[in-house]
Amino acid sequence: MKKGVSFSVIPIIALLGVLALSIWAGYQLSIGSSYNKRYGDVFSEDPSVFKMETVKKILEDGLKFSAQDASLEIAANGGTGSTTFWYCAYEDKIPTPEEVKYHFSNLIKTSLNAYAKNSNAGDLFEINVDIPEYTCTGVYDNGESKCSSRDSSECEDFWVTATGNSQIILKEPNVLKEDDSISAIIPQNRFWWIYYRLYDDYNGNSVHEQIQNSVCVPGESINRGEVRGRIESALNEVCRRYENSVLDGYVDCSYEIDCFFEMDGSRNCLNTLCSREPFNEELCDSPEVVRVAGKTNDNDVEKVFFQDCTPYREDHSYSDTDWLRFRIVLKDSKYNIPSMSKDLKNLVWKIQGAIIIDYNQCPIEWTVNIDPCSGGSNELPGGVTPEPPPY
Amino acid sequence: MMKGQTLEMLGFLILSVAVIGIIIFMRTYLAGSYGKTLSSLTERQETEGMRSGLNTILQTTDPKTGRKMEELIGIGVYTEKSELDFGRDSNGDQLKVNVFKDLEERLDAIYGKGKWHLELPYPDLPFYAQVVIVVDTSASLCDDVENMKRLPDIINNLNEMIKQKYPIKDKDKDRITATVYMLSGGNAGCCEPDYDGQTYLGCSRFEANKRETNVFRCRSINSLDCPRSLRPSDSLHWTNEEDWGRGLACIADNGPPEGWNGASTKIGIILSDELSTGNENQPEAQEASLESAINYANSIDMFVFPIKADTGIACCPSCSGCRSECNICVSYNGEQTSLFTERTCAMDSELISHMEGLMAGVNPPEFRQVYELEDSTEVTTAISDIIKDVAEREVPTVKLGAPIPQDRKVNTVTVTVPIPFIGGYTNLYLYQWQ
């Protein structure tokens, strides 16, 4: 009996052991699942965070490309969003740093929003994300004190920022929201250095004044046909000054006289407007320009009536005004900048002017040799022939 | 005794079944669950490791240029260049970087040589072209310009084709604009009277309602405010009807009526049967004119395609004893006459090399073949072909690393990379295996 009981107890104990083992196994099973779930959760968050970071990095690159392209366009315009005349009629209208920053940042904003918008278009952009429109971009130069220095080394980069005061929303794999503010540094770009050097140089060095003073010395008359040469000489002097004392050896200066008609003030050299209103942040997005009041007096073709056939000389004098349209082109070959164009570009600042040259204190004088019997002839000093109209 | 033995055997049997059941249960669920977790972890580690390796490379800043690899890759793909030149640093040292070579070295270091493959396709940007056509207005071009009457319709058709090909959201936006600029100075009385009854080569060769549309315009070169240096003989008038080099330069400087768009593909087409400035013996003037064209075209990244109009050489292939019946009408001292001189004939081959010189100075190698017309009926077709050729130009995908093996498990990562084309992206595809 004792032996039978002892034999039957063994399987019961063993069974209890098996039951305990089953409970342990079940517990272990639940731990395995929870680990799996926990790892799963962690891993689904990680890709979300990674994707959000990727989106922001892409936008930062977009901000960089936008700023670099905008720097080329604003500089080529002369400091604003459209052709900027630093000299207009009798007025000097040098764009202020705030004005330049305003137009510069507006252009960056437009370009950056193209990147933001295209992230939602088509299937190229692999990440499913909502990027709100950027409403504000900022451009931060290294400060006028650093950028006004003759040495450009402390003003060869600048910061740009952008915000829409909103959130980027990542939709997959998890919904994740993050502030949309981004920033980027734009390296190897001397936009601000050239601008501040020119801006500072303007004080006391108006190109308009230089041209006027070079063309017209009060009390001295000018021979007809000499004005263009004097203008070219003045612009040449301006260029050499820019190259030698304002900027540095990387900047080449050249100029073009786009329009000049000596002794024909009726041609105002402008089929666009050169003036712009004083900078006002609310209006500067599309600066309202005012038509320049051009001279309207026509210089009639000289008519001479003859009484007899004796040749004679007739002295003439012109003491009115002429229009001159010029552009000074400053090409910075130190750095090449990525742009919408497929090549890297040099930064080119253009200073444009549409000015009035006043001869009231230095009349243009010339003599006409009249031969009434042969129909008359004009002879100008140096054998200069008057230029025909362009069109 | 029997009862006890039976109970004992039954107990052991139950025990055995229970133990086997637990073993099967643990094998199936417990170890399986751990295994799955482990396998999933391994897979994720591999992918994340690969991704973070690539991310590390993309976010690495190049010490020379101060730019991240991601930015450099975007620039490299868009400009179709591996070697990027960012100018010079303050010490005067060149800021050059070979972006795809650097990328290759870095990927080799992280994934091992021969264990990865990378593809960077050129971004599929909607084709948008601004075409300007410079037309020599000397008398011999009368018949060629006559054929160009069809051009406004051809440009319209091309626009429709492009709109069909690309999934453009703004369906109404025109993708191709063309502006014909007539050089000024010719007094080609040889031409038949045009729509306005004129016999010179001007915009009235085109129907009045087609001269000025959204996609096609015709203008005189004199409507442009060209810099003085770009006017032949430095005069205010455009006096040379054959100076297509400076003509193109002037147009490149001014742009079409709507202005150059930074994002457009710019195409300059020249139609002439003589060297720029004419076939006379004036190599310096011809060279200077060509140089202007090259400089200005390069400054705006314009593709240039000269079309060599029929010079009449087929009538006199040996260039000796050429007869006036070759029927090249010229206007000389106010009179029209048929003339085909031996010099005109001899300059035929000179013209081809002259035009090829222009293309070599501007275009990539695949676009250096001069379009030669056999007769004037081919003008519009040639212009249309040029635009199509540029539109269908295939930019090869950048491929780096080893070919992808067929018999291995390959991990893939795709990363979107922005490009300098405003709003543009491309994708970087990385394949990696053990």
C-alpha cells in the first residue's frame, strides 16, 4: 500500500511541476510580446523623428539655394526686386540696407515656398508631410562695421531664417508635429560686403556729381562732340576707384553708356521709370515708381535763310540739358555661386543711373560754316559727325 | 498490484504528454516570438544602420567649401558636373570639389568597396523653353523666311505636345515661346511682296494676327536697347543685316519681350547663309562678332543652333565658273540681280566651320552639328527639330558603385535631395548588400 501511494504521488508532483513550467512559459511569452511591442513602438518613433529631421534639412537646403539665387538676382537689379536706379534724373536714390534686406528676403520667401509647395506635389517627395507656407524670411548680414571694412574676410557669409509660425506635420509612420522655423548660413558670398562698401562710398562720392563735374566745369564752354568722351572718362575714373580703393582685386568694374544723345534733351533715355518712392515696408514689395519728368523741348532742325551767297560762319551755343543712361557693372570673381542657371555664377552688382547733365554753366559751343550757294554744310570740331537717331 | 501499476503507468503517460505539449508550446510560441523579435530587430538595424550611414555622409560638411554633401550633390546633379568650382578662398587657393568622387570614397569607407550602388537621376523638370531666332535679312534669305510663315503654328503645336508629355498642373501655361528678331540693314528687294505689300525682309512676312501671340513674336533687332559695343561699327543704327553674331549677343543681353526666365531652357537659333558680318574678307570683324555671340550666349547658358541656309553650292559644286543662274538674288546698289560668285561658293565650307566654332564655344558635345538646309522648304522643320531635340535631351543618371547583384539580399534607401532649380528635387537611391 505504501509503495502504491508513493508511486502515484510521483506523477502528481511531476504534473504540478509541468503546470508550474506552463505558467512560467506563459509569463515568458507575455514578456517576449511586450518586448516586441516596445521595440516596435520605439522603432516606429525613430523613423518618424528621422523623417522629420530629413524634411527640415531638405528645407534648409532649399532655403540656402533660394538665398544664393536671390543674392544674384538682387545684386544684378542693383539692390531691389526690379531694376534699381541709384541715380535718377537729378536725384540720388541709393537703396538703404533695410530696403535691400526687405526685397532680398521677399525673394527668398517666394523661392522657399516653391520648395515647400513641391514637397506635396507628385510622388517624388518620398515623405508624406504637410509643410505650411513660409510667411517670413530674414536676412542677417554680419553687421555694417564688419562689412564696411576694406578686408572682406569677416563679411563673406550671412544667415537666413524662415518661419511660417506654424508646424510641419509628418503623417507617416506616426503623426509628428514640429515647429517649422529653419535657418541656414550662406557661405562664400560677398553680397553684403560689396553692397556696404558701395553704400559707404556713396557718401561724398556721388557718381552723378562726378559725371556732371567732369563734363561741365562752370564758366568753361565745351566743344560739341566732346561730351561723350568726358562722360566715358568720368565713368572710367569711377571704375578705377571702385577697383583700387573701394573693393578688391577680385572685383572687375566695367561700364556701359546705354543711352546718350548730345544736345538732344528731348530724348529722356528711358522707356521705364527710374524713380522709386521712399522705402516703406508696406509698399516696398512692389515699389511704386514715379515717372521722371523729362524735358520736352525739341531742338528743331536749324533753318538758315540766306540773303546772298557770301559764305559766313555762324556761332552756336547749347546750354540746356541731356539725358544719360549708364550702368556700372561690378563682377566679383572670388566666389562662384549656385543658381537657377545651370552654371555657378559670379556675383554681379549693377549700379544703374538715368541722369540729367546740365550745361547751363558750361554751354556747348560750335560753329557752322555756311555756304549758302552749295546748300550749306556743318563742320564740327575734330571732324565729329553728329550721330543719327537710333531708330 | 495490477491497479497500482496501471495508475503508475497512467501517471507517467500523462506526465510525458504534458511535457511534450509544453515543449511544443514553447517551441511554437515562446521561441518563435523571440525569434521574430530578433529577426525584426536585425532587419531594422540593417536598414537604419544603412540609412544613418548615408545620412552621416549627406550631412558631412566639406571643409573646403563649407557646404554639406547633400547640397553639393544637389548642385552636381543639376549642373551635370562632378567637379564644382566655387572660386577661391582668402589665401587664393581654389575651392574645387569633385563631389561624386568624394561621395564614392565615403560610401566605400562606410559600406565597403563593391557592396553598394547609388543612382541619382537628373530631375524631371517640365520643359520650358524660350527660343530666339536671329534672321539674316539679306536678299538671299527671301525664300527661307517665306517658309518660316508656318512657324507660329508649329510653336503652338509644340506647346500642346509638351503639355501632353509632362503632368503640368497649370495646363494653361505655355511652355515654349519663340521670338524672331530680324536683323536690320537689308534692303532685299528680291522678295515677293509680303502681307503689307513690302518687298524687304521684315515681320510683315508673318500674317498680321500671328506676329504677336502669347507664344510667338516677331520684332526688328532695332527694337532692342543694345549696348553700344554690340552694334555693328559702333553706330546707333543696326547697319549690317548679316551680323548675326552680334545680333545674337544683343538678344541674349536683352532677352525676349517677356524677359529671360531663370528657369527656362534658352535656345538661340541663327538663320543665315553667310559668315557673321558677311562673306567679305574681314576675318577680324567675323571673329569679333562670333566672340560676342559666344560670350553673351554663355553668360545666360543658351544653346545655340545655327541653321545654314542653302548657299547655292549644289549648282556649282566645283566652285569654278559659277553662273549667275544659280539664282541667288542679291541687292546691290539698289538693284536686284542673280549672283553666285566663286567667293560665295568657296565660303560655303568656311561657313560650316564658322558655325561649328560657335557651337563648340557654347554647346555640350551632343549639340555641335550644324543644321544644313538643302533648300528653303526645310527651315521651319529644322527649327521645330531643334526645339524637339533639346526638349528630348536625355541627361544620363549618375551611377556610382558596383552593379547590383541578382543573388543577394539588397537593402534600399531613398533620400530626397533638393537642387538649385527653385522648388526642384531629385531622389538619391542607395542599394547595399553584404
